[in-house]
Amino acid sequence: MIEFVMRNRAGKQRVLDYEPARHWLSADGISLLAPERPQLPRNAKPGLEVRLILGKKCNFNCTYCCQHQAGKQHEPDASNLEELVDHIVRIAGDAGFCSIQFWGGEPFLYFDILKKLHRLFLERNRARETPDFFVPTNGLLLHGERAEWILENGIGMMVSWDGPGQHLRGLDVLAQGRTLEAVRRIHARQPDKIAISPILSSQAKSYKVIIDMLREKLGTDDFQLGEGRIISAVDEASMSAAIPIEELPDFSRQMHADLVAGELPQFQLAHARAFGWINTLNRKNASPRPCMCHVDLEDTLIVDLEGNVLTCSTFECGDVDESGEKHKLCHISEMNTMADRPHPPLIRLMNRVNTTCQQYAMLHACRGGCPYAPDAYADYNCQASYAWNLPIVGLALHRITGDILEEVRSVSDYAV
């Protein structure tokens, strides 16, 4: 049992009881939410989420890049793109696509392939709705023809930029006139389709500071922060750049205070995560759904240009996890529907979720963390994930009760 100690505006405390395994919240034995209330879907738009891995070439060498843990990289054969798209469209069927995402490396290093794939999906899509396309980028090549293509086709974007920690990535792309101009133009034309994604590190420990810097660069308050967490340690270089473990509680407290005070309206992801935690709370037979990046779901397909269906966009088709789990699940030609895809075993993640994680209050928020981060850094990554997710749960509790989370009493040593 977990006890959430809440404080109202008058300073009065009350205790909420929370059972992580059941994801059940109550006060004085009474459920705070009706189990039979409607549950909203994960995605507002139905259909298949496709993550296409174009290749691993990159024009940055980020200190903390998770792809450093992948095996020897090779450039995929892009000679059968028509056949690949036909396979994916067949699997999606009449339901079509929630989104089609193009990942690298740096996707704009594969711009000709990117344009061809975009055209093929538009031509061969069976569903009535046009797919939503999405490109994450480090921003260095976001100018000229590439920026115009984004605008002409309404492509969604996530630009990686770490504010005061940007030097851990490389060049400050928002200090480059061409990239900054392109970001401003795209934001002015399609503000709902571009987000800036910061990774938190020893040099960038505050979303509020990053937001203040972006406000100055973009000349507006109306922008979005995208997916951006604390560095996941995968090797000594990333571990050395991460927020020191002794500073994680202070980081967590500040993030929680900023969220509850309404200081981070641009961080819509955090608000969406809080809503997701509430949406699944106090449901019958609730269980934590691995994993945080959705690779276990039957609406998520990760595939490279050669048709290898993968567990994760970080790895190559020949890579093997520490557990012996192979990162190649099958070839796309072996699938007619998503039901034909072998389910990722997630061996180490499932072991954590079914044992250690059962006692922690963040189980349904962090979902056991990254399934494939090396065991050598498991303790740090667990504590960093707890520190990042605790403010999300605090925000969710504030939405439910109007009170402020003051303390978490459990077998865990962490507190707000």
C-alpha cells in the first residue's frame, strides 16, 4: 500500500491510499473515481502507428545517444520501397494509419527516400483519412527545400533542442539563422504540428528555464514541448551527462511545483500523461501495460527499409538484448495483420514489472522504464524515471482532489 499525503489550501492534510498493483486510489476505503466511467482510447485517431527506420546515419554525435548501444550499423537497402509500402498498407487495412513516422539517425540525411515514402503512402493508402506524417530531427538540415517540403505537406515535426544542455548534443541549431527562421515559419503556419523536444541532463535540469529560453528565441509563448525526459544512461558517457542521482529529488520537487502552479503550459505531454494516469485509474482488472514506448501494442509497427520488424527503433535487426531476446521479430512479408507479428518478449522489463516494480507508486506511470537499457545502469535509470514521473502523478492527484501532493509514504525512500 502507498500513502499519498495531500495538503489543501487551508493547510489541512489528508491521506489517500493507493495500491500500485491494482492502480486503485481511495480515501477512507471509498474509491475516488467510478470504475464504470467511460475510458478514452490511447490515440484520438484510430489506425496503425508506423515507425519507419530510414537508417542510422547522423550529423550529430550526442553524448547521451541511446543508439550507441546498438550493434554495427549498416545502411539498409532502399531498392524495394514500393513493396515495403504495399506490405504496410495491407497490414493497416481499411483502418488506415494513426501516424506514419520517419526515424533515423537523422531523417533529413535520407531526404530523397523520405519524399518517396511519403508519396507512396499517399498513393496507396486504402483508408479514407490521409495519414498524419511525422519527422523527428536535430534541426541542422531544417532549412531550404526540406523546410518547404514540411510546410507544403503539413508534416508534423519534433525538433530536438536542450537549451542550456545543447552542447551535449552538438551545435546549437536555434542559434543558426536558417534553422531558427525555418522553425519560426513552420510554427507560424502550423503551430499544432511542431514541438521542441529537450532532454534533461546535468546541464539542463529545468523545463521552466528551457521554456523561458524558447520564448525568447521564438518570440511567443504559444509553442509545445515534445517528448523529453531525463537522460537514460546506456554507457559511461551518458551516465556522466545525466542529472546526478543526489539531485533527482530536488529536480522532482521543482517540476511538480511548476506543473501544479501552471508554470509549464507548453509542456502538454506532461498534462497528457497525467490525464492518461487518471483515465486508467480504478478500473477493474487494471494492470500496468508495458511498455512506455508502446512497442508491445498491436497498433504499433516498427520496421526498417528492408522490412525487418523490430522491437525498438534504437537497434539493428541483428542485435540481441542482454536477456538473449532478439530485436528482430520477423520480416514484414510474414505478416498479413498485426496479429501475425510475434509479441516482443520484453524479458527484463516484465521481470521488473512483475517483481520489484509492484511496490512502487510510479508503476502505472513509468511502466518499468526502458525495456532495453543496460542492467549496469538500471538503478540510476529507475530512480531517474521515478523522479520524472512523480510530478506527473502529483499533477494527476491535484486534478482529482484540488490538493497538493506533499509526501509519498511507501517502501520507497522517495518523497516530493
